[in-house]
Amino acid sequence: APVEMKALDMATAKPLCDFMYTGALEDGGSIVWDDAAAARALLQAAAKYEVADLLDLGIEEIGARLTTDNVAEWLLTTGHLVTPETQRLKDLCLQLVRFSTAAVQQTPGWEGLRRNTALFAEVADFILRANFPAQPAEATTFEQTDE
């Protein structure tokens, strides 16, 4: 039965179909993975059409290209793609933000991340928990002294 791929442009549909039929991308995918917009579109298409091997490859390639300049945009992308595979990319992004928070805050993508309140809360929670792990609670008593 034919599969309809609505809302995919040819720049996304071609590598998606190539991968589905051959298990590889033209030129090893560098044309796609080096272009953030093309990579984002292909990753979204792979998630939509459940092409798990392409998702795995994309996460590996994008993970190798994560920088403080682009990590906020990739976090926003993972917020729209909820799959076990994209959770790995989200985890990579969170780790980079944790260790480079000040640099990431200087990027244009940070403002977009701040506007996504649910995802921003998740980022803040991750950073706080990672940097300040919970300690076992000890009973503390305070005594009043007469001085």
C-alpha cells in the first residue's frame, strides 16, 4: 500500500526514503547533518514515520555536532519529539547545558528555551539536581539560647 508523506518537502523526503530503502544516506549524510535545519527536519520525519535506525544515526551525528551555540535549539527540538531515541539526544543536550550554562545563556536559542516554560523547568531541575544532589535529611533541632 502506498504511504502518504504529507507536509514533507523534497529536501527531507529524499534522504528519508533513501535511508528507508538503502539503510544509508547519500555522502554519509554530511549534507544533511551539517545543516541544522535539514537535520532537524529529517530527525522529525524519522520520528514521525518511526524509522528507528535513522533516529539512532541522527542522534549520534547531531550529538557529535552539539555546541554551546546550538544546544538550546536542539533541546527545543527534543521537546517536540518524545521517543526513547530522542530522549538520548535530550540527555546529551542537558549535560552540555549543565557544564556550559553561562555560555549557553548567551545564545539566541536560550530565549526560545526560556519561553518554553515546561522544558525550561525541566532544564533547571536537571541542573539543580546534578549540581546539588539531595543529601539524606538529618534531624536538626534548634535550641534557644539566652545570651
